[in-house]
Amino acid sequence: MAKAPTKPRATKRSAPAAPVVDESIVAQPDWASLLSDPAERAVAAGHWSRLVAEMTSREILSSSNGHALQRLVMAYLVYNRCSLAVGGGGIVDEPAKDNPKAIARLSIHYKAMREAENTAERLEAQLGLSPGRRGKVAKVTRQRTRTAGADAFLGSQG
């Protein structure tokens, strides 16, 4: 008697765990003092959490990275703002109809968007977040306090 083929069992896959963000190394900036729009504050907090989680997991986050991370998040936000303006108005600003000497020019929003992109790329490279630079960034070494058994008896000689 031959056995009937059995169906493979479906395995349950759990959703990936949310990244653990350790605020003890670098505290998140006060986005409310920097950004007036609540939606932008939420986006900024999301970028911050993602970046800090990645740098923490790769052991490259240091307390000195805080301001560079803040500038990177702000560059992302400026890029987003400007890309919305360029999407709505185009890359080229039309000349003023009432001025016969006016010429078409690149949109100021497009120029700012390019500058924010350059800033973000530079900061990502410096922080070791871009794929090409990941292998070139060393792990942050933590200072460990060494203790000996005699310290309890003699007291710290630090």
C-alpha cells in the first residue's frame, strides 16, 4: 500500500522585530523645537530611529555622531520638501511675463534639493551608512573598567 503524498506544512514566520534604539549613546533631538509641522516631526523621528538602530547594530554609533545624524535627518527633510515643490512646479521657473528681459531659470527648489542630496550623501559616507563606505568604518571601542579581586579589599587605586 502506497502512502498518499503529504502536503508540506506551512511555517509561521513572525514579523521582524522592531529595531531597538538605544538612546543612552545619542539622545534624539527635540524635533518640536526644530520643526513646526507635526507630520515632519514624525518623519524625522522615524529617520532618526532607523539610523540609530542601524549604527547601533553595526557598533559604529558614538556620542560624537549626534549632531551629524541631526544634520542628515534635516537634509532628508529639506530634500523631501523641495522634491514636492519641484514635482508641483517643475524644474524650470518660467520668466515673469511683465518683464521682457526675464529668462527661464532653474527652480530654487531644484537647486536646494540637489544641495540637500549632496549633503546627505556626504554625511552618509562620513557616518559609514552608504554601501561603499560600510567596510571602511571601524567599530566604536567602549572603555571598560578593569577590576581585580583585591580592589574590594584595598579600594580602588584609580
